[in-house]
Amino acid sequence: MNINATLIGQSIAFFLFVWFVMKYVWPPLIVALDERKKTIADGLAAAERGQHEQELAEKAAEKHIREAKGQAAEILSQAQKRAAEIVEEAKGGAREEADGIKKAATAEIDQEVNRAKEHLRQQVASIAIAGAEKVLKREIDEKAHGDIVDDLIAQI
Amino acid sequence: MAGEGLTSGDYIKHHLQNMTYGDHPVKGWTFAHTPEEAKEMGFWAFHVDSLGWSFALALIFFFAFRKVAKNATTGVPTGFQNFAEMIIEFINSSVRGSFSGKNDIVAPLALTVFAWVFLMNLMDLVPVDWLPMLAQQIGAAFGADPHHIYFKVVPSTDPNVTFGMALGVFWLMLYYSIKIKGVGGFFGELAFQPFGKAGILVNLVLEGVSLISKPVSLALRLFGNMYAGETIFILIALMYGGSLAVGAFGGLLQLGWAIFHILIITLQAFIFMTLTIVYLDMAHQEH
């Protein structure tokens, strides 16, 4: 356990190695560590930003969907309304048309009936005249008795 | 091990003797063949084993970390880079926690101190006879008498080594004290507290003792712990010379002590580093 020049040797070596480490070992490693720390911090920040953006996008998407849904519902209700309108219009048109047809038919029927009546009346009149001719065994002057015949026709 | 005609005392003494190369008053520069010769060499002698192992370990540490530093990527670290970065982070957080000033030397200094002391202490876990036996074989191959080849493998059990490092820290303390506070400021710190200008002599004695005690305690704490641990390993190794049962019990003891020692060597390295940081922090603080 002698104290001797080993002491000096060790002291010199100590300074040398501290110097070496300070110059060649510590700076590159600490720089690498710091850079990695920065990279990680940046990455984390980016991730957070991404998450935030995703949240925003999700919110926007939700809003869009809600709007679209609203629009769809509106369009649907409008379409339904329009459809109902069309149906109503169609119904109205059909009814009018039907009424027209009915009216025309009724008019035609009336006309036909009148025509038939007229015809019948004339036939009856001629038959009656013929009958009367036969009865009177002479010809009635149509011109002279026209008004009587007409009166008869009207009475039928 | 303890056999070969040696007594237990011889065995222990043999293990606690450094391989010394120095200026013998009679023989000139040579290896010491006996402890007496080593003593006669006085100051101008080197403990070849302590210095050799301490340099070798420091070089291992330096080149391992230098390799990592060269290839350091900012991407995902792999393998040894992971380990090195873990240590760097640990040192860096220790320095940030204890050192309030701004000085680029402190963190590398702390790393060097921690890694070096740890590696030197780690040699304590190598079974006490392996490397000395190897050295004796090698020495015998070169024609030397194996009984006169001494080989101590744990540099931190050599007070020269621990004092060498502690004095290194001490010079740095003095250098930065004077650099930061100026000669006057540093002297004022020593002379004018705690009792003011009236008690300048008392102050000088008190502060001087506390200043000197820093490197001394730093060196002696490490040396004492490691020396005691090493001695216990040697004592345990003595048991292998006994019967089979004693030897087996010795094996168990060695295992247990080695496992416990893992804690001690790490702790001692950590304490040495932390105190280094704290002392330098004190050197940087102005009052």
C-alpha cells in the first residue's frame, strides 16, 4: 500500500480520459439523444394534431351527414307533397272529364230521346192522319188542316 | 491455491501486493521481487497491474462508447447503443439534478468517473486467483520465479488509483473555484466564513480541513470499500484449501458475497460520481 508514482500516472490518465470523453463520446451521443427527443416530441405533436384534425373532420362529416339527411327529408316531403298534388290534380281532371263525358252523354241521350219522341210524334201524327183519312174516306187537305194536325202533334 | 507450501498469511500478503516497477536504490529501474523491494523503491515506482488494468478498462469503456457515438442514430436505437444511451441518460439526469451551473465538462466527467470506477470495481467479481495465476504462468514462461510475481487486478483497491482520481477531481474543483470566483473570491470563501473577518485563522483552518477532506474522503471511501471487499474474497478463497465441505461452503459464500458486491460496486461508482458532481457544483456557486 505504498503511495508512489502510480498516483501521478492515474491522475494523468484521469484527465486524458475525461478529455477524450468530453471531446469524442459525450457530444455525439447527447446530440443524438436530443435529436431523437425532438423527433419524438414532433411525432407526438403531429399525432396529436392529426387526432385533433380527425376529430374536426369527424365533426364536419357528422354535420354534412345531418345536413344531407335534412335535405333528403325535405326533398322526400316535397316529393310526397308533389305526388299528392299530382294525384289530386289527376283526380280533379278525371272527375271533370268524367263529368263532361257524363254531361255529353246525358245531352246526347236527351237529344236522342227528343228525336225519338219527335219521330214518334210524327209517325203517330201520320198514323193518326192516315187513320182519320181512312175514317173520313177522304183526303184531308194537309194545307187546310195543317194547323189542326200540328195542334194534334203538339198534344201527343 | 492456498497450498503450494504457502501459509494463509503468505497467501493473503501475496494477493495484496502490487506488481511494482520502479527505481530501486540498488538495482535501478526494475520489477520488485518482494514487498520489501517495492517499499525500498520509495515514490518513484509504478504499480504496473493497477495502472495496466485501469488503462485497459478505461480504453474498453472509451472505445465501446466511441463506437456508439460514431454510429449514433437518431432512429430506433439497437443493441449496445440502447445500453449506452441508458447510461448517458442516467448520468445526464444526475448532472442536471445536482449541478446548477453551466459547464460542459461536468457531464462527460461524471460519465467517465462512473463508468471507469464501475469497471475497475467490476474486476472485484473476477475470482481472486484467476488472473494472478495467469500472470504467474505467463511470468514463469518468461523465466521469472512465479512466487515473486505479484498481480492485483482490482485497480480501485489501490489507494494510488483512487487518490489519483480524487486529486483529479480536486484540481478541477480548485480550477473552477478560482475561475468562477477569482482568487480573491475563493480565498474569501475560505477565510471569511463561518465566523467573519475577526476569526480569519479559525475560518481558514475549518474551511481548509473541509476542503482537503473532500478528495481524501472521496478516495478513501472507494478504496476502503473495495479493499475490504477484496480482502473478504481472498479470505473466502482461503477456504478452498480446506476440506471438500469447507471448500463447498466457501463457494457458496463467494457466490453470496459476489452477488452482494454487485450492489456495492455500483453504489460506490454512483457515490463517487455524485460527489464529483456535487463538489464541482459547490466550486461553481458564488456566495
